[in-house]
Amino acid sequence: MDWSGLGLTSLPECIGHFVAIRQLNIARNTLTVLPDSITQLRKLQRLNLEGNQLTGLPAQLHRLGALRELRLCNNRLTNGGTDFSGMSGLLELHLARNALSLTPADLGNLGPTTLIHAQHNLPDGAGPSHASPQPTIYHASELDQALADDAGDPLTLRAPDRAIQLLLEAASELTSSRNTGRQRIRVGNRNLTRKDCLLMALELALEHQRDLLPVISHHLLHEVPHDMARFEVLGSTLAREKILAWAQRRDLPVAVLVDETTVDVGNQMPRMDGQNVHAGVVVIAGVRALERIRKLVPTPLSQDRAQAQLVQYLSRTGTSAIALRGLDLVMKRKQELDHFKASPADTMALLWTYISNTKEQPLRDNLLNAMQNRLSEITVDVCATGMVQRIIDIPSGIDFSLTGAISREQLRDELRRLAGTVNDEFENRRSKASVQETAARPIDLSLNRLLGTMAVAPADDAATRQLLIKGIESRAGIYEFMPQRRPGHPANSTSKSVITTLMDALALPAGETSLGDRYQVTAIEPCDDVDAAEKRDHLHVRMTVHDRQTNALHRIPMTQVGLKLTDRLLRSAEIERANVLLDQHLTQITDAGYRGQWPLLVTASGKGRNLLLRAYRELRHGIRDGVIRDAAEIDTALTLFADNSEQVRGKNNGFSDAQIAELRVPLLHALATRDGARQEQVDVENSGIKRAMFRQRAHLELVLLRGIDPDLVAAETDQVFPVGVVV
């Protein structure tokens, strides 16, 4: 319900009738007092009273048991008019810009998982000093300082706790500005949404300040859609159920020790035997274990209700009378012990609440078996401390999220479990990506594309010069096919090759080498060619041309290739050789802006070899780039090419099946070579991705959420999954 900015001076008593509302925003009005009926809103979780003129709060405000967020900034509250001592459910309390000076008595039951914004209220460093854990209090505004300071990134320059404060204040600022339509806030060079702020704060809190996980989780749940099942955190994912549990102060991360020995239900029972339960080290260990259980079970069942459920369970399962008698002895001990701040009956109710809420059936069964065994050990001779210690010891070696101890073998089992989860997640993502992958674009073997750079060998000198001008202006030169390369005129041909014509022209008097009014050929020189003498099937030369218009010199590559036809077929080896020579030609293009351009393809007669080379080149690139994925797609492309060739060469002169088969051979070889190399590369890449995912998941679940030493997790990870091994 949003009644903000309406100019209200008071609230009607009937507001208490809206018992189902969960959020109430009455900010930016002129209220001076709240009606007592507001304390009847038992489901209310968020109450915003910022920007009013309140001097006090209803005495029974603590009756709002579901309240998690209370905003009271910019009011006129004083110590005498406020009492938060009974509001133990609060996660966040905004008190900035009031006339308050908080004391431990004012804070009452507010513990370390409660965040108080008291900026501009208390001087920096002031605040409560008390032996018990106190709330986190923000005295000075990090956001104000960050907005005023332009130097560097304010998040990376701050200590983690101050960076968390900055992010939470930025999120709060966006909450207060929602009515203005403001969606983002600039923090340094980052333009953050409220969700961005909260996720970044959550990551920092996991690493450095876990007491703030409940309040951050609470805000995060209200920020994202209710159907959002997972959150991306620290490169891994957290289920919504985990965030919800933290918002309810359940299942908060605790520290875990690793034992060298494996402990199971069978040998776990006798661990307490022979120990002095009053020894200092044993008591301290018990107190710490009990505190971990309390963090995971903030609201245990009452003693009476827990006892009734336990009796019902033990009777139903046919437990021996000894265990029932042990339970009766425990539940009669109701006096609180100083060290534990709990009685045996309190401890039993606490642990039973945890066991009964455990969802994993195998874990629950093990805990129930251990509980029956421990209760059977309790006799009239066991003191109250011994009872508490035995109850606390029930989860030892069974549930390390509760006990604070885990064996190395259990840690390795957890690592293997996580590895399986990561592998399944990786395969699931890859499967989805495969389904969503768009169909491969077909290779463009259209006639317009294939014929765009082709020409027939010129019949006279004028045509030769026009062809040379085109080669110059393309900067990619000319690539000429001959029946078989000869130093001078090609064999059995009455026409000269383009290169021969140029060489003859250079022997004429000066000026005869001009190509139109613009270009003049000044030199023709052989290119560096390592296999020209050995193969004698080609000639690479570079033509130096003076551009009279720009006064620039261009070096244009020219290539003559002799391809021998056998039984009117261009064999696969000849096709591949022509492709290699074309690669060499392209490397001679010196103008960086034209590299990769096709040269003019010239053939002494017809366009057959031009078409073959051009189509082969396109298909090879398609294989290299992954556009062509298998042999079937090669065959589809070749069929299309054969059909197109008939339009160029005539119905009876299209490429024969034998010629298409010759073209297919090197393409299949290129496909097999690519797939082998690619699969090896993919395996290595996938292995790296899986390993990175696994390390992120292990860091999140084992180090941050379960409190296991990070060096130990890293060492055991390397033992289970050695570095360098493809997984």
C-alpha cells in the first residue's frame, strides 16, 4: 500500500483493519504520531515512515512480529520516544537524521544480523558498547563521500565492509527515489541498478561480512521476480531457496573444521565416552557447536511441543524404553546452564526442530538414529552439562553444515558431488545452446558472386591493357590460369599470357608501358617463391605501377598458374595446388586496405577452372569457419554448384559427376582435419570451462557457505582433479 507524498497529517484508526498488507509506504507526509492500531498489522514486513515529523512510536510496535524493514529517516525522533528492544525480527532499521543517541538498552534484542543506518545521528565512532553481539551501525554516509570524490573507483578503493555499506546506501537511495522514476545510480564509473547493488553487496558479504546476509537477501527477494529461481553470485548460482533461508536468518554459513579421520554413525557414538564434559576445552567446543545450531534454527519449537513430537516419533518407531526414559530425564532438566545459556530441555527442543525440518531423507534418518543412540546413553547419573554435550554431539560426523567438523574423505566426496553437478550444468547449458543455435547459413555459390571477379584471357593488346587496369585498381592483381605454365607463350595457344604481354611491353621504348592516361608500369620483378624452381607450375611476379593522378607507387601481384587437365578433368591434387598458389598470391598484396580481396581470375579459354577454384575456395572457408559442419552439407553445396555451372557452361558442358567427385576429395580431407583439431581444442576449452565453474562452485559452497578452509579446498581439488588433465 502506497500513501507516500499525499500530505497526510494523521492516519485513521481503521488502518489496523488492513491485516493482510505486507508493505506500507507513508513516506513524505506530515505525520506527528501513529495510531496504536497500526500494531495490528501482523503480516507487515516493510514500513516506510521517512520524511514525516514523528517524535515517537507506538509502545506496542514490537507486536509487528513479521516486520523486517523499518524506515524512520528524516523525522524528529528522540530517545524518549523510541524503544526497539522487543523488535528482534528486524533486519534493517533506518534512523538517519533524527535526534537520537542509541544505547544498548534501546537496541535490546537486535543482534549482529540487524543493520542500523544512523548517519547524521551519532558522531563517527560513537554508539553502543556492550558485551553481547550488537547490530551493525552505519554512522557516516559512504554514499555522500563517494559522490563527492571523483578519484578512482570508490568500490575497489574501500575496505570490503565500507564497500558493502556504499552499495546498500546506493540501493536505499534508489528505493527512496522510485516515485521519481529513477532506475540507476552512478557509483564511480559504474551505473548500477538496485539489483546490481544488492548482488555486489551479497558477494562481498559472503566473503567478508556474513552477518549482513539476511538483510541483503531480504532486499534481493523483493527486488527480483518471484519466479526467478536462481541468482548469479561469484560466477556460480544460488537457488532462491537459499536466499530465502538467509532472509529468514536460517542456514547462515558457519565455520567448519576438517578432521583427518572418517567418522560415521557407527563409530560416532562413543566419542563422548571417557571425556570430562566439564573440561574447559570440551565446554568451549560445546558452546561453539550450540551457537552454530542456534544460527541455523533461530525459532525453535517450545519444550512442550518438541517433547510431544519426540515421544510420538520414538513410540511409533518402536524405540527402546531406555531412549524414552533418557528423553524424559532431559526434558525435566529446565534450568539454564551459564556456559551454554540453555538448559538440556532447551537444547533438545532446538536440535529436534532442526532434525524435523531437515528435507534430505538420508541425512534425516542418520540424525534420527544418532539421536536415539544418544538418548539411550542418558541415565540418572548423567549431569546437566553431560546431557547438553551429548545432545550437541548428535550431528557429529553426520551433518557437517551443523557440526563444524568434516573428514577429508567427506570433503572429497563433496568435491566429487560438486563435480557431478557442474558437469550436468555444463552439459545442460551446452544442450540448450545447441537447440538455440541458428541453422548454418548456406554457402553463397550464386553466379553473381562466383563470376564477379572472373575474366576470359584477352584476345588483343587493348583488351590486355584494360584487364591490367582492372587488376591495378582492385589492388589484388591478376591470377591467370594457363593449360600449363611456360616461360613465354603458352603451349598450343595463339594468344599471349598477361604476364608475357607485360614482359614484352617493358622491352619497348619508354612510354609504351603506359596503361591509359593514369598508370605507367615501371618494373616487373619476381616475388620470393620458395618452390617455383622445384614445381615449375607457376610464376609469381610483382608489378610496380606509378599512379600519375596521386603520384603514388603501387605494387600489384601477378600470378600465372599452369594446371594440367587429365582426361578432361582437373584432379583434386591440381585443385588443391591452385588453392595453395592463390594463398601465396594473396600474401603479396601490399596495400593493407585491400588484403583479402579476390584478384581477377583469368582463364585462357572458358571459365571452368575459375569456377572450380572459386567454389572450392568458398567451401574451404565454410569448413574452416564452421559454416559447413559435415559431409552432407558439403554434398548439398556441391550439388548446388553443379547446377549453377550448367548456367555458365551450357547444359551439356556443366561439370561432370567425375569432376564434382574430384572437387569433393580435398574438401572431405579438410573437414576431417578441422574436426580432429577442433575436437581436441574443444575438449581442452571445455575442460578449462568446467574447471573454472567447479572452482567457483567449490569456493561458493564449501568455502563461503560452509566455512571450510580455502587452502584445504584448493589442495583437495588438485588431488581429485589434477591440473592439466582434460576433464
